[in-house]
Amino acid sequence: MKPSLLSTLSLAAQLLVYDLVLLALVPLAVLWLGWRGAVKRKPVGNILERLGLVPRLPAGRCPRIWIHAVSAGEMAAARPVIAELRRRFPGAGIAVSTHTDTGMALARNICDEVDVLFYLPFDWPDTMVLALWRLRPQLILVVEKELWPNMLALGRLFGARVLAVNGRVSDRMMSRARWLPGFVRWLYRLTDRLCVQSATDAERLRRIAPGSRVRVVVAGNTKADTLAARDRRAEERVAQDIGALDSHLWLVAGSTHPGEEEQIVDAFVKIREKEPRARLLLAPRHVDRVAQVSAMLAQRGLHVVRRSEGREDHAEAVVILDTMGELRAAYALGAAGFVGGTLVAVGGHNLLEPTAVGVASLFGPHTENCSDTADLLSAEGVGFAVGGPEELAREFLRLAGDDARRREIARRAGGLIARQRGASFRCAEVAAELLEAESSK
């Protein structure tokens, strides 16, 4: 339904208040960007794109869809939705933005259906107006929690419909909603539809934004659709290149963070005391930390090699995965897979990745970003919470010493992943409804 003049003016007034507050924070934002580049050595991406000079979509493409996924994990979640939208709308113009270099690298590797790729412009009114004017999207689709006020509000003022997919409402967001209830409600109401991962997320949204006009759809986790098919060749290639043997018992720890690798090494040392066949593969969440993690391992007296070295003579070494796109294949080596961001207060990453290759998923207490998945895996008997290094070592040894249990976990994991499939189709259905409603105006 076409928005009324009153609702349009109300939205514009609300956005003006937000941007006046944002304007007061510009000096802090500039300082933060300078510190991020000079101290953290993290580039901002293509500066022209950050300022709104994004590539134009090819002329004549219709409908025009702008999809935003902040980084590699969200890009992986967006991938099956993009494929489904391309199948439904072969003539569509599809633009994809991301915020990080890892997200851009993954998009270039896996998003063949996309017409243009670019870094998300700064969420300032002038840069977003320029980007929207160049793209003219009819649908803006954001993945998970990427609710940027100027992007969404100005997009709606430009006539676009707004859809969030793979949504989740974490404990952290619930806490923020208690401190800034009006702002959080306004933020969610900038969307036309919200496709969330679980009924728990839907219930939390209703509590955060009671009486909202936004329709909430429980669609499931789109990441399950990316995990349905195993790449056996990739698994064999990784195993061969790192010299993995059938007799080895691998602890594969993926998406790890500072302060977490040290705990994993503590656990591994305990494991090796009782099980000399145990091996460790570490995959830091950010590849630019590989040198730092390597130095820490060397200081602990462990021999270290990197996956990219492609050598087969390091059976006793700790392997660091320093390549993109191979974590799931690496998990297939494991007697168990540990998912990072859970032994430190990050909130957790994709707990389904080990499950997708039939391996038990281990995770720490910090699962605020994936609590529903943690509960699901625990209930199905394929995921296990550990409180720290000692529990991690103990649980791994239990799994490593019980072949029958690992086979049963693989069987259950396969059934679980099969039942989770279809979220991308459901999200694309909602997107199609919004586009059809837009075209019927």
C-alpha cells in the first residue's frame, strides 16, 4: 500500500532528529576511522564507494534489488537467497554491498549472480542519498542485524520496500532495547518484513516492538541451505595437504578470537597428555591475525605450519588455516569441531558448520548471538557446551575415544541439517510478495 503523505512526513521528521544527533558525533566518527586505519591497520575499503559513488546497475534490469551483508558469515547466509532471487527474477538487477574485506573476497568468489559489488557507503544522509540515487532499488534486503537508519529510512523515502532476512534478536539486543526502547522500536519499524530464524526471535521482536506494523515471518536459518551439500573433494584436498591420517584425532577450532586461542591451546596440551594421536587445527576468525596466533603458539613451544604452505611433512604440527572458504572442509577432519567466539564475550559464530559435515559441535558459554542454535544442537545431541579449557579437553577426549558415538552424531547431524533446509526459499517468497506489492502501486 502506498504510504500516506502524513506517514512520509513523519518518517522524514524522525530521520532528521536522528541525523542531527549523528552530526554531533561526526568528530568522534572521524577519529575512530583514523584510529582504525592507523592503529588497527584496517582499511575502509574503496573510499569513493564509502562516499556513495557506488556502481550503477545495468540499464533495463528489473526489479532492482540491493542486498547488504556485513561480512563473510552474513555473505554466506545471503548466498542462497541471492541464488533463489535470481532464479525467480532472471532479469533483475542485483547489487550487493558489504562492510569488510573478507565479505568482499567471499562475495567475489561465490556470488556469480550479482551485477555489481561494492563497499557499503557510510550511513550518512548525503552518502546514502547518492548511493540510492545511483541504484534506484525497489527492494532493499539486509542480512541479520544490519539495520542502518539512513540506508533503510531514506530507502523507503525513495520508494523501496525493506526486508530483513535471517534475523535474530540476541540477548545483547534485548539489553539495548531496555536502555533505548524508543530507538530500537523505531529501527525495527523501518523494515516492511522481518524474516527471523526462530519462534524465539519472533517472540522477542514482539516484546521489543509491540503493536508494530512490521510483519514477522519465522523463515529459519538460511545458512542451513549453504550447508546441505558436502564438498568431498575439498575435504580430501585439505586432509592430503596437511598430512592428516586416519589414525589422527583432530580438534578443529574455527572462527577463534584473541584470548580464545590461548584457552584452546591449554585444552590441547591436556588432550595430548592422554591422547598422543590428537592434532590441532586453528582457524582465526580474521586472517590478518595469523602471524599473531603463530607467534603465540611458538612461544608455547608448539611447532606451527600454515595451511597455505601446502606441505605434508608436519604431522606433529599445529596447523593454522590461513585460507578463505575452507573452514567447513577442515571441520570434516575433526573428531570434534569447536566454534569460536564462545569462550570469549563475542557471542558465537555459525554453530552449524561442524554439524553440516557430521561432526560434533563444541562451544563455550558465550552464545548470545546463536543461543537458539546452541539449544537446538544440544537438544539433538550433536552439540555440547563447555565452560573452559578443562571441559573442552574432557569433552573432546570423550568423543575421540568413542567411535560409535561419533557415528551416531554424524547420523543425527545429517537429519538435523536436512530438516533446517528451505529458509532461503521462504525468504525469497517474502521478497517476491514485497516486489509484487510495489509493482502493483
